[in-house]
Amino acid sequence: MARSRKAKVTDVHEIAAGMPHTTCTDGRVYQVGGKSFVFFRTERPDAG
């Protein structure tokens, strides 16, 4: 059985970009048909 690990940002980019009919704007928003399904925001000091 494979060992699990936390997803990395690169993993999310790879999976999102691999989905059919996906576009990426500004390298941080992934959309299908004009609907966003991944949005990377800037880091916040209060986010845990």
C-alpha cells in the first residue's frame, strides 16, 4: 500500500490542468465553461 502525503500546490495544478475543457487564467484560477473550480489566493497570516 502506498504511503499517503499531503497534497502540494504542484499536485493541485497538475490535476486541475489535466481536466477536460479547463482553462487557466493568471496561473491561479482554473475554469470550465466560465465557472471557477480552483482559485489560489495570496497567503494570509491568519490562515492556518
